[in-house]
Amino acid sequence: MEKERLFELIREEEVLLFAGAGFSMYAGYPSGKELAKKMHNKLTPNQQDEIELTSNLLQVAEDIYNLKNGSKNFLIEILKKEFHKEPSNTETHDILAKIPQIKTVITTNYDDLFERTNKNLEVIRRSSDYPIIDPKKQLLFKIHGDLSDTKNIILTNSDYNNFFIENKAETVFWTAVKDRLASNHILFVGYSLEDSNIMVMFNKILRELGDHGKELFFVSPFINSSKRKFLERSKINYIESTGEDLIKEIYEDLKLNYIPGLTKGNGTADTAFTFGQLNKIDLQISKHKDSLQIDKLSSLHGLGKTEIKFNLDRKS
């Protein structure tokens, strides 16, 4: 039921993707918990005794930062080693790049999987990026930054507080993020409810949205009964799946149902044309009263057979 509702909202182009580290693990990159452990393991035995190892990446990084007398060099070198390596797989992100119906992605990830696989993205890391975006492209908000600008990367608790609370120069960035959270349904993938940081983030988002927020969906292959109760109490729809499997299912649903839905008032012509180009479809659309009409639909010559499979029911 929740999955079908999500598919419907994506066809209507009303869903924002909020992606965490678990969504990059299939490509060979570490989870936040694993990254915290890697940082801790690189310390000397004496230093390890001084730093408590937890799954809270921001706190572990904060403690190491303080131990290193306010230098991030040690932490940055570990990030470079982990995220500058080639991904072992990009299949899920390749599929996601063919789904222009998801117009906004917000991520806490440091890797470049989204921009590596999708050339139609505008990457936004701070306020100064926002005024020069192309609004016709999909938007990727990297709220923890990445290795393209290590000076401004969000890696410790102090970084987080300075960026989102104390740094007035970044008000435009955070306002834009909050605006998209408030105006879209939200799909969370790649997060674990066992991570205290994630629970803090969820509670912050729920407070910001208040009672007027749209529908929220949380994807995970397994959560225990207490966490299910939290989701129910917070009115977050739970979908039992991996992020990789769900993206494939979303794509299959769009191949079957998105273009036929245009004639019923769902979706937009611009997104439909982009979807056609990405999926090797020659698509011609005209406006007919308050809906769109499909005038032509065929595989693009010389680019191989289209994977789109559906029947246009003119009577529906």
C-alpha cells in the first residue's frame, strides 16, 4: 500500500529523495558507522583509549579533531582514501539518473555517485551556489559538503552547528533545503534508525515541518518493533526494502505508467521529454484542454530498442 502510494507521488513529480550513506554501500563506500570505525582504527593505541568509539560519526570526528589540536588533516586524509577510490558498482545511481521525475535530491554523503552518473544535476553545497543554478535541471543538495572543498566540509558536530545554526552566510542554503522539504513528499533511503544522529535529524525535520508536512517514506530492509512504533507515531510510512531494489521498482513503474498518466493530468511535458531522451524514446506531446495528448511515441533511430513497455489506453 505504502509502496503504491509512493509510486503514484513520483509519477506526479512530487517526491524528494533524501539519501544517506547506506545508499552508497553497494558501490563499495562505507556507512557512517564504518567510517567512524576506520577513523578510530587509524589512531595510535594510546589515542584510541582517549576516544570513545561509537556509531556517531560526527561525534567521533569531533573528538579526534580536538585530540589533533583543531586540525582536520588526519580526518580529511581518511575521507580521501575512502571516497577517491573508484566505485565497485554504479547500477542503482545509473538507474536513478534516468528518473527526472525526482527533481530534488538531498544527501549527507561525501561521495560523488550522484554527479558521476547524472549530468543533468546542479550540485549545491552552500549559499553561493544557489543563485547560479539552472532551475530546469535536477538539484542535488550536499548538506555535508564533499571533498571538492575540504575547507567547508561538514565532518564534526561543531561543523554542523556552525554551518546550520551560527553561520548566517549560509542562511540561503538552509532556507532552500527547508523549502524543498516542506513542499515535497520525502523518501528517505540509506539511513539506519539505530544511528542516534539520524534520529536527531528526523526529529529536527518533523519539528520544522510541523503538522503541515507532506507524506514521509522510510526505506529499510529491516527495523525492529520499537523503531516501527516510532515511525507510526511520527506518521512516517515504512517500506520494507533495500534502496537498490526500490529504485529498480520505481523505474519499472515509471516505464509502465508515467507516459500514459500524462493524458490523465499527471506529470509535466518538460519532464516527459527529458524522460524520453534519457530512455531513448521519440516523444511528441500536445496540449489538449487541461491535459496532455501523446501524438507520437517510438524508439529513437539508431540508439537501440527502448525499454519502455506499456499500452496507451485512450479510453481511460
